[in-house]
Amino acid sequence: MAKRKTSRVTQGILKKDRQIATAVLDLKEYNPANSEFTSDKLREALKTLDAASVAEQKALEAVSKARENAMKAEWEFHEQVLGVKRQVLAQYGDDSEEITALGMKKKSERKYGRPRKTAAS
């Protein structure tokens, strides 16, 4: 039995396991000594695996769709905020107190050009 069951089984191993399960289910006289490994329990485990895979795929699609919707909403909100900033600048001017409320600097407070070196005395 596997020791570590906290990570996923690789797709290659699952593919081989499915082939083995199909081959065992095709055996007509398969009668194991251990009742834990009967054809019925193998068939049930295969159905459970298929159902879990389908459920996971649906969940991943739902997450992907939700992420796309959230991203679209974020960009629409961001574009709205940028438009509002432009309108505040147009209405109140680039040296007004209103633009400081938006977190922007007044035009008179901006520093232009490269910093000057001071002469050492």
C-alpha cells in the first residue's frame, strides 16, 4: 500500500490502473481470497473515481468562470476610477485641494527635473 496519500496520483499511474481494472473486470472467474478486492468493489471504486473527476472538472470550470468575472469587474472598476480622476482634474484643476483628497499631488507641489548636487564646503 502507498505510504504517502497527501499528494495526487500521477495521470500515468491512473491510466495504467484503469487498464488493470478493466482487465480484471473482464475476467470471468475472478474470485479473490480477500473480500476487500472483489469485482463489485473495484467497479464501485472506478465509478467513484469517475464521479470525483467529473465533479472536480466542474468545480475547476466554475472557479475559472468566477475568476474571469472578478477580473472583468476589477478592470471595469479601475477604468471607472481613472475616468473619475480625469473628471476631477478637469472640473477642479490640477492645483486644487480636491485632487489631494484623491491621493494625487498638486501641480505646484511636484518637483521637475533631476536633483541638483549641492556644493560641498
